[in-house]
Amino acid sequence: MKQLIETIVTPLVDHPESIEIQEQVSGNRVVYKLSVHPEDMGKVIGKQGRVAKAIRTIVYSAASSHQSKRVFVDILD
């Protein structure tokens, strides 16, 4: 999933070297924490959160077919 998130986010940002994705597993939950350069935050979130919602939708659907755990994507400031 980390590679999928990175593949989606890299073309959106101006500073791809600043992308960091941390994976946190607890019980049957997996949380991916996405951090990008402050200048790229608006590009990843999008107007009214549309880009962030699209990223989450893609990751959720990919995860549902591969894992039995619930997957969440958090975008950190």
C-alpha cells in the first residue's frame, strides 16, 4: 500500500523527495500517515478535500481486495 500511495502522490507534488509514508499497525487496523512538503499540502488535499478523498477511495478499494484489515490514510500537516 505504501508504494501505491507514493505512486499516486508523486505526480501531484513539486517536492517528491519530501514524501514520507509511515505505517502503523494495531489490531485489525492499518493507518498510513502521509507527510508532504508544506508547499504541496494544498495539492494533495485539493479543493474541498476532493484529491484527498480520491486518494483514500483508491487505497481503500485496493486494500479491501488484498487485506482483511481496515485501512486508513491520514494526511499530516
